[in-house]
Amino acid sequence: MTRDIPPIQMTHRFTIRNASDNEVATLEVERRHGVLLVQNLWVHGDHRTGGWGSALMQHAISAFGYEDMYLYALSYTDRPLGDAGLLAWYEEFGFVRVDGFPGGMCRPACKE
């Protein structure tokens, strides 16, 4: 007897905590339908522009950069970056805009 196994999903959560063990920055990488999605990047307002989001992105790329990574860039505030600034920020990490999908970006796999 064979059983249908549902697709396996994986979510990896990167977290930075302060000295009081409170989360101050998070980022998730989720595998859905065989595709890696970078999502839910969040940095507490008191810690923005301090490099915490960049540190999380670097860790995610170090862990999963051997595969194509996708994201949908949408800012929930205009501080410190609006949508245009956020797209440019992701481009610094090697993400490129996906034609025909506003806010959609892909970071091609590292070939190293």
C-alpha cells in the first residue's frame, strides 16, 4: 500500500536578540513547492539603520545562496526605506528584479 506524502515545507528563521532575550530582528527563508522564498524581514524600529537586516540577509545567503532565492519586496513603512529604496537595498545582495512582477526579485544561485 502506498501513501501520498504531501509536499514537504521547510522554514528557517534567523533571529537577532538583545541582551534581554527579546527579538529585535528576524528573517525567514521558506521552501514552498521547491522554491526558496526570503520573507518576513523585520527589524525593530529602535534598531533600524544599524546593519541588523544586512546581517540577517548575509546569513541567509551564506546558508542558502547555493540555490536561487526569491522574494517579494514590499515595505510596510517609508522609514528608513520606501519601496524604491528597498528594491535598491536587495540589489546590493545580488537580487535582480523579475520582469512583469512588480516587487518580485530573484537572487541567482552562487556557482562557487
